[in-house]
Amino acid sequence: MKTLKIPEATIIRLSVYSRHLTEVDRKGIVTISSGDIAEGVGVSPAQVRKDLAYFGEFGTRGVGYNVKDLHRHILKILGLSQDWSVSLVGMGNLGLALTTYKGFRERGFIITSIFDNDPKKVGTVVNGVEVMPVDKLVEVAKANKTQIGIIAVPSQFAQETADKLVEAGVQAILNFAPVVLNVPPEVELRNVDLAVNLEVLTFNVGTRRS
Amino acid sequence: MKTLKIPEATIIRLSVYSRHLTEVDRKGIVTISSGDIAEGVGVSPAQVRKDLAYFGEFGTRGVGYNVKDLHRHILKILGLSQDWSVSLVGMGNLGLALTTYKGFRERGFIITSIFDNDPKKVGTVVNGVEVMPVDKLVEVAKANKTQIGIIAVPSQFAQETADKLVEAGVQAILNFAPVVLNVPPEVELRNVDLAVNLEVLTFNVGTRRS
């Protein structure tokens, strides 16, 4: 399967399609057209067909896609046919919001360990998981076979947190701290900057005005 | 200025470049090459030049870009040469994380009003802003000339929140609830799904394995 040149925007849309297919499947609908998917998520039918075409032929012309099959395929492409063990580091407001974010568990991202250095937080239980001190991170994350680390610590602690996650053997890091992190090339790194979302909006508002 | 066909990925990178330029400017550096920017943010120099080329010629060949000029230009492109008045609706963990998110204020996104329907939250003051009941939203957001609404309420209340924000006259809505919202075409809508970020990572991890 050729998957190396898939644009990230396509991956993001696949993720959106799969959410829509979950809903459609729940309603008991068996087949769906690219037009139906397009309408459900607000993109063009041509875009849906183009995105799915990256991964081979799923549908039958004139009939559409089998909902369950297509959904299973997309989940597999996204790496969601398995659960992922996630370590969350940093239990500030954002960390707390992430632990209670339903979307993670629904998609198979299971927070199996939580770390913070605040003595008031260590030992408390959040969503069924005990908060541990950060100096336990490497040992615990290794023992849990943690695959993904989420960094929600203040910027000045982000690099040392990343180093510990790498030492623990994670395959991927999602970083919410607004700093550039250095990780070895074998570790996937993604930075989330919440303000960027607002900037895309204000750019678009400005474009309309001019 | 032709700005209609700019890919969103370019806008997101401009946002990243501008953060880097803030740092560079703080260090007192006067000129910068596309290679320096590229290295600072982890993309290729050709990508930097291509992104900037959408908006005309900024640099001087062999000399590079004037840091302050380039920074000012990018901020203007992103709509950040002004402050934006923001209403935040929903004071759960995510709402609380967003009110204390430093990146918003730094970039000129000022949360001027906060709404929640929980009587325990109404009347409390968060980061200097009093939490008000949602039935005050239209009136208060209008009075504040609010331009952007952030929806951080549970999914089942997201559409009615969007309707109120539209009635209040916002130009743009950032939606964190995992539902498709209907807004009039003149209102910019952007959905943030935190799980999508993890899915891009797991897709990439899967691609490496295969």
C-alpha cells in the first residue's frame, strides 16, 4: 500500500469521515454514496472520492460504499483498529481537560498513566488513573508499553518531558507546549497550538473583507 | 492582494513563522534568511520561500528578510495587527484551560466575556472576567462588539450556542464540540477535534511500520 505521499489534510478528513460513518452505522444505514458523506461532513463529493482513492477502490459505481466495510478500512488506515496506550504529562487545566475528553477513549486512545510534579496532585486519581511524580515516568511508561506521550506541561519543562518519553520508548508525541522540541527521527512529533486555529479564522475573515 | 487560494497549511506555517520571528526579534537579530527560518521551525527553506511568495516579495536576495518588517507583514496577513474580542461559552475543564491559555492574549485574542449555565460558575471571576449566564450572551456579546465566539460546551448545546453567537453578530466561531454545526455562510466556522491530532500521529506511525 502506497501511503507515503498522502497529504495531512486527507488524513484529517478521513478522521472526520470515520466519525460520520460511526453515526451513519448507528442509524442502521448499510450503503452510502460519496455525495452522502460529502453532505454529512461539509466537503465536495469529488473531494471524498479523491481522498478515498488514495487507498484503493472501496465503492461500487452506482451503489456506493458499504458503510461497515468503509468504516473498518478507514479505521485501519488511521491506525485505529487497535487501542493505543497513552501517557499524559502535566495536570494543569489543559491536562485535566484532556483526561476527561471523551473523543480520545472513543477512538481507542487510552490514557494509562498521568504524571505531574505538583505534590498536591500526585496520588490523586483522575478518571480512574493515579497521578504519579514525573521521575516515575520512564519506568511506568515502559512497564505500560506506552506508545504515545502527550505533553501538557509549561514550556520550560517540555523538552525534558520529551526526553523522558523518548527514553521510555514512545513512538509518538503530541506536544501542547508552544516550543520547538527535539526528538529522534524515529519518534513522530506533532505540535498543537490552539491559537493557530484562531489565526486561520482571522485570516479568513480578513480575506473576505479585502 | 490575491489571498483567496492560499492553502490552509500555509496559513498555519505563517503562524509558526511569526512565533519564531517574535523570538528572533527579542534576541535583537535584524535580518534573517529563509534557511534560518526553516531551521528554526523545522521545515525546508524552499517551503518558507514558497509560503512567503504567496504574499509578494519581502526579502532581498543574498541579504534575507528584515526581521521586524517580515514579522509585521505576517501579522497583518494573519489579521493580527489588531486585537480581537472573544466570547468563550462553556466553563468546563476545556473552557478553563482556554481562559488561562497564554497564547491567545499574546496573539491579540482577548476573552472579553465568558458564559456558562452552571449556577455555581455564574458570578465567579476567571482571569479577570465574570462568568455570566448563557441567556445574557446575545446582549453582552453585542455590547462588547465581540468578533469571535469559542464554543466549549457539551455537544448537545453546541448548535444553540452557535445560533446565539450568530445572533450576537460574531464574524467567526471556533468550535470544540464534536458535532457539525450550521452557521450562515458569512460566519467563518472552524472545528477543533483534539483526537484528530492523535490520529495523524498513529497514521504516521503505521506508515513507518508498513
